[in-house]
Amino acid sequence: MRWFRADLHIHTVLSPCGGLDMSPINIVKQAIAKKLDIIAITDHNSTRHCVLAQHIGDKLGITVIAGVELNTREEIHCLAFFENIVKAERFQQYIDDNLTVIPNKPSVFGYQYVVDEDENILAEEERLLVAALQTGIEDVEREVHLLNGLFVPAHINRKQNGIYSQLGFLPAGLKADAMEVSCKTGYEDFLREHQETSSYSLLCSSDAHSLGQIGASVTEFYLQRPCFEEIRKAMKGHERQKIKSL
């Protein structure tokens, strides 16, 4: 057992907010340079770069978790993580079936490119990926858990697109596996004000949109090895697996 440094919220060039240098190969190399052990690729409403990032991570010796940042009908951003690419791609079908179709305007929102390992552009996503799903947060949570995934409301202390900014409360029946707080703004007072968050594991991540932001905020996991199942145990508070947000 030892501590592993993780950044579980990173956008690639497929997200309209991601810089043009945020290719999977650049992200993995930067994560290694920042001495990270685990990263997650979490593009807006898309898992399409996860398989390439995992392939590169396997070659270069870093764990890459398949993830996605969802935008629910209520405009709440949530993270979902999956134990393998097959389940991530099955969840992508749910996203595609429910994404509100709005044409992207690259000059306004940014480009949405799918690239290969050599950074060649393979495709451009024409739908605006930051658009909201047509399903609400509780339905999205159920779909994630049907695939044995992990469901984490994102940046809950932000003044926009967090669960509190959008709803003002945590739905009683919501089965979140952890909560992510944004470390870009002070969150200690927020957590004291919302005592109900104390029953959840808390994650800090960079929400990186550029290479320099990767690893700016991290979560340390005390695990036997850096893998999805150990992270699940840590989020659930198993005796030996622990979490420390930095």
C-alpha cells in the first residue's frame, strides 16, 4: 500500500474548452512530468479519446481512467468513471441518445477535434459537446451505476454548473460515490456551510484545459495499486484505502 497522486478531471482537444495542444499524447507526457500516477480523461459529454489515452498510458506507464464530464438537464456538471473502455463506450451511446443537438460554432465555443497518437486530426465533432443532456441528474446517476461506474458531482462549490448553484441542495435519493470540490476557489467555508457533504469522499482535480494546468490540484489515494477498483474502494471508505485531497 502506498500513496498515488491522481488528477481525475482533464479535458482534451475534443472538448471545446480544451486547448489545441491538449492531445492525449501531450496530456499523458505532461502528467508523467508532473509525477502523477493516475489521470482521468473527462471530455464534455464524450468518451471518444479515452481509448487512445489509455493505450498511450499503458505504453508510458501511467494509469488512465476512462471518464466523462456530463452536463445534465439541470445544467449540473458531473463526472463519471468506468472500469474499462467497453463500459465507457456503452455509456457513450446513452449520451448520444440524449444529448441536445446544437451545432458547434468553433469561432465562439472552440474546436472539437478527435486526433490520433501522432496528433493528426481524424474527425471534428459537429455537435456542441457542452450542451445539456435531455435527462436529469438522478437518471444520469442511475445509468452510470447500471454500468458499475462511479458518479461524482463536479466542482460543487462553484457558482455555476455545480449541484448547489443549480439546485441549492443535494437530492435525497442521489447515490453519489464522491464529491469534487474546485480548489481554484476557497472551499473550506463552503463545506462548513454544507455539512451534508461530510459523509462523502472529497476529490480535488485540476479541471485542466491546458497542459500547464495538469496536476495543479490533485487527490492522493492510498492504494494497493493504481487501478479503478482500488479507487472505488477508496471512495467508499474501505478501511485500508484512503483519500487525501490537496
